[in-house]
Amino acid sequence: MYVTDKILPELPAPSNSKGLIHWFKVNLFNGPFNTLFTLLAAFLLYKIIPPAIEWAFIDATWFADSSSECKLENGDRKDGACWAFITNRFDQIMYGFYPEEERWRPNLAGIMLVLLTIPLFFKKTPKKAWLGGFILVIFPFIAFVLIRGGYFGLEVVDTGKWGGLMLTLIISLVGILFALLFGTILALGRRSSMPIVKSLSVVFIEFWRGVPLITVLFMSSVMLPLFLPEGTTFDKLARAMIGIILFQSAYVAEVVRGGLQAIPKGQYEAAAAMGLSYWKSMFLVILPQAMKLVIPGLVNTFIALFKDTTLVLIIGLFDLLAIIENVLGSDNAWLGFHTEGLVFAAFVFWMFCFSLSRYSMALERQLDTGHRN
Amino acid sequence: MNDSQKNINELPSKPLVWNDPKYRAMFFQILLISALAYFFYSIVQNTLDNMNARGVSTGFGFMSEPAGFDILQTLVPFDSTYSFGRSFIVGVLNTLLVTGLGILFATILGFLVGVARLSNNWLVSKIATVYIETFRNIPLLIQIIFWYSLIVGSLPAVRDSFSLFDSFFLNQRGINIPSPHYEDGFIYTLIALVIGLITSFIMKRWARKRQEATGQQFPVLLVALGLILLFPILVYFISGSPITWDVPKLGRFNLQGGATVIPELVGLLLALVIYTAAFIAEIVRSGIKAVSHGQSEAALSVGLTPAQNLKLVVIPQALRVIIPPLTSQYLNLFKNSSLAAAIGYPDLVAVFMGTTLNQTGQAVEIVAVTMGVYLLVSLLISMFMNWYNAKMSLVER
């Protein structure tokens, strides 16, 4: 009989069950099918990525004073991307036709908004509700006065001159603000016990959800002027905004309704038993809970709204895409750099939407209190 | 009797009229209705005044007037002598065409990407993730313009077309394909197809009854494939191949014959499919993940094969989760197809709300009809969805 009297030293794990090789074996080459897939995928990446990097970075022209620097001597385009097209017209892409010497005004409004919003993300900030209320109720007026002017000696900048990324952001922020307001009212209406209020809300919501935004924009641009008494003129931007707000509030209403339905009946009953009136029970008990539940859904609605703002191109406003597509696209000095413009616009939108969707996912995890009924 | 008790006894037995929720609700609703009635009355009045002032006549009389414009792609015969009403039908059909094709391809691509994202192959699942996160975060309009300009910008002129077997041609003006020309005998093939479909349906019911009675299974899918595919093909050849193909021929400047798929359709379709597939992929992934692992384990432990497990246990349960959001994606695709106007694909919005509206100036009628079409289809689909959900929802005791 053999009895060992000493502990054997630990041996390292076999080389094929750990480390890079093991990982490759388990994740990429387990079985003939997976190996085939991996090779196919690798081939696909090899075909796409190196040429794309070469086009976008290595062969690219970043800065230039005129388009001739992006071209070969015989007038053909160079192989790489011509980002000079973007860098050269960057101001216009950001602000549209907003006068150059007044651009500090939208900048100031933007900086104010960012500075006011940052404290909301910290848990310890005191009086968050007041700060949030200030941003939602008072700040829009300040921003409007700043950007449009007309008061305090600020020169009036007509909405027709607004454009670029600035206009995209203005449309989407104002849009979500009002859509949130009307959407919440509609959601309450849809859950109301009053039959007429309820059916009107249902009809309103289902109508706007059933038609494409582009028809709504067409409607607000050709039909709204007809609806108003003769002789009244209406700002083009305001018309587009009305269309977007009506459309988006129907979607917000459905999201908020989801939250209202998720609140257990006991909460409604408890609020009523405390003697709270309808509005008090809604604002003090139900809505704070429901809104918390639907924040991720609202962020997703906002992402959709943000992407949808590109449609104002079709009715002749100059948002980010329209500036690149219609204004710079027909600029003789920089003809033929359409692709670069589109890629840049796609990148800007992607950055906003992707970070927002990541934020909404993080929020979902953070707000998930583990209650599931 | 002390003071407080006395107070309670003295309270009126009924609340005052303005405190009674019933009367309040009634009052509030009457107020709302009258406000709305006034709102609509003034809108209609203003609209009539405005249209009078501009000298625009109201009504749908314009629908029978000659259109006077041509349309790039028509599924039914159309030229400038046809009426505005006909242009409306052309627009609706073009919208339905791109929606139908879009749904078909987006479903296929979406399911592939969704399954790929769940793959245990690291590279494949990462590529699927990057695909989803890239394309669903870029506005559809940008994608449509991008693909369309890529197609128009990078394809050769007609005389330098890429060709395949000298019958498929690819160039700036689209894809030219041979178009079928049906002869009289083709009716037999169609009859064979219908017979195949009906017999497969009857066979499926018979097979299910037999399985419930005896437990024996019948290879329904294989036999049905034979009935639906092979039988009509056989009849087609027996009846003497009654289809002749009209093959496009490359002339000096033009391609003659065949059918053309216009680049607007290709660009729009490409963007719609790529965009919608990213959303469908996420739906498919969450649907498959929603079926708990215990279900598969239970199925395997009662002796089902992995294929049977997938077919009888996992997929039916996953579909219950997948189908409602999938339908709303189909609806989105249908509504998003209206962005065709941006690249000039002649869909309902471009033809009717664009060209026809500009020609006639009948804004109210045209906008109402266009919105009505979209609304009708949306409501029909959501009615179908409610019916389907009620049918498929778990019946719990």
C-alpha cells in the first residue's frame, strides 16, 4: 500500500483549458459549424473594416480651405474621405443661418441647460424637485428670449434663420417637454371614469399613432394656415412643432398609461381612503410612482422623437440633416462630398441616441427595486 | 349629546350638488364637448372662408379629372391621361409593394440577426450586437438617403451595365430582370397549386387527429412540401412549360424588354429592411430568452429530441412573446415607408400628398384621404392583434 506523506505541489491547469487558446476553442472553434461561421465572420470583417478605416482615417483630408485639396490634379476625388467639407462648414452645420455675431446666445442657453442639468444626476443635490421644475418651467422662457431675442436690447433673430444641430436640439427638447405634458393629461384621460373624456382620449391617441409623422407634418404645414382666421400668419417652425407635439404626445400617453396600469389598485384605494381628491391623489400618490416606472420608456420615446426630427427636412426647415443635404449639398464650392456629410450626420445622431439608450438601460437597472407583481 | 355628535347629525345626508362627483363629471364633460364643438366649428368655418378666398372648390370632384403627370413605377397601367383617382390607387399599390417586400426581408434578416446575437460564437454574436446598435440609432431618413445615393452614385451607366447570364442587368437606372409572360396553359399549374394547398391543409388536420388518437406522427411538412412545390412543378412541365420569359436586351443607350426594379425602390427597401431588422432582432432575442431554461430541460427529460424541443416547446412559447411587438414593427415599417417621398419613390405620400396636392391644391381632402388610408390599415392590424392576443394568451385556471 502506498500512502503519500507529503502534499504534492499544485500543477498549472492544462494549457488547453485556460488562457487565450482555451477561450478561442470554447468561443470560436467549438465544432465544425462554429468554425465555419467564425471564418466567414472574420472574412466579412476583413473585407469591411480595413477599407473603411483607410477611407475614414488614413487617406482622409481633415482640414482644407477649398475642395481642390480633396481632389487629385485631374479633378478626380482622392481615395479618402474629405472631412474638410465638414470642418470647413462646421459653423453652418451647428447653427444654420444664425448670424455669426449673435451665436453666443444659443451657446449661453446651451451651457446654462447643461450646468442646470448636471446637479440632477447626483443623489445628494438638495431641492432637486425645485431645480427640475425650474428647468422645465422657467428655463424654456429664458432660452427662448435668449435665442430669439427682441427683449433687453437683444436683436431679433427670426426662426427662419435657426438651423443645424441647434434647431434639431431645440425641436426635440421643446417637443418632448410639451409631449410630456399633454401625454400625461391624455393618459389620465384614457384611464378616467368619465365616458366622454375616456373615449375622446382614446380616439385622439389612436388617431395620431395610426398615421405616419410625415403626413402629420404635411398637414400642419398645408392645413394649419387654412384652419386659422383669414390673414393670420403662422411661423413655419411653430407649425412643425405643433405637428410633432401632437404626434409625440400620443406615444408618451401610451407609455405613461403603462406606468399608471402598473400601480397596484391598493394605492388608488388608499389615496381615496385618505380623503385625497382626484388631482391630489394623482399628483401626490399615483403619478410620482408611475413616472418613476416609465422613465426608461420615456427616454426611448425621446430617442424616437430625436430621430424623427430629421423629417422636418421634407417641409423645408433647416435641421442638421437638411443643412448637410440641401444647403451644403448644393454648394458649388464643395460639390460631390455628399457621402461625407451623410456619414457625419449619421455619426452625430448615433452618438446622441446610443448614449441615451445606454443611459436608459442603466436607469432601468438602478430603478429596478426588485418588486414584481 | 355632545357637540361633535350633534354636528354629524346635522350634516346633510347628500353632498351638495357641486360636490357630488356624479354631477361634477357631467358638468365637466358637457363643458369639454361644447369647447370641442366650438373648436371644430370655427376650424371648419375658417377653412371654408379661406378656401373661398383662394378660389379653391371643395369636394372630391378632382378625383376624376385627368392627372397630367407620369409616375416612375406603376403596378397598374397609368399615364398622364388617367385620372387623379387612378394616381391614388397607383400610390397605394406602391406603398403596399414596398411594405410587403420590406416585411418579408426584414423578418428573415431580423430573425437571423436575433439568433446570431444569442449564438455562443463570440465573434458572430458581437457582430450582431454591433449591427443592432449601429442601425437602430441612426435616423431612418439618413439611411434611406445614404443607400439611395450610394446606389445611384456607384453603379455604372446603362451601356456599361453589370450583367449576369445576359439576362439580369444592374445599372444606375435599377435592376433589369426577365419578366414572365403567361400563356393559356398556365392555369393548370395554378389549379395544381390550389389543390396542393387544400390537400396539405386537410392532411394537417387529419395528422393531428391521428396523433391525438394513436400517438403516431406523420411527416406533415415533407409531404406538404411535395404537394405544394413538386406537384405544381410537375404539372407545369407536363402542360408544356406555359411561361415564356421576356429577357431584357442591351441596346446602344437603353435596355429593351423585361421588367425594371427602379433604384428608388431598391434604396428604400434596403434602408427599411436594415433599420427594421435591427428592431426585430432585439424582439426575437428577448422572445427566445423569455422561454425559461426549465422548459427545455423538461422537454428533453420526457424524451423529446432537441429538434422536437425547439419545434414543440421553445418556438411556440417564444412566438407568444414575439408576435405582438413584431406586429407593431410591421406597422412601423408600413408607416415609415412614407419616407419614400425624400428620394422620390412614388408611394402614396409622394404621389398623392406630393404631386397631386401640388397640381390640384385640394389640401384638406387629400390630407384627409391619405391619413385615412394609413389609419385604416393601422386599425385593421391592431384589431387583428387584439384578436390574436386573446386567442394565444395563456388560459390559466
